[in-house]
Amino acid sequence: MGIMTPMRTQHSLAGQTYTVPLIQPDLRREEAILQVADALQYLQKISGDIFSRWVLPPIPT
């Protein structure tokens, strides 16, 4: 796995803060691909967490 850059941006949803890794622009192609893959995997984890907290109201019958 690649090492993520220390630059990060934080977003807050309903009291939960998520730290999203950013990709450095001056990396070798191989390292950039690894960091993109790591970032996408982490974003998938965050989106799973967000949607697991989202409760839909019951559908009227």
C-alpha cells in the first residue's frame, strides 16, 4: 500500500468528522496509482459508514 500525503481535508456530517486523503501531484506513476487506490478504498469505507447511518422513513401502505 502506498503512503498517503499528510495534506488532508476534513468534512463533517451530522457531528462525524471524516478525513479525506489527498494525492500529491509530483509522484511517480506507480506511487500515484497506489495512492489513488488507497484513497478510493478509504472513500468507499466512509460512504459505507455514512449510508449505514442513514435511516429511511417507513413506506406508507
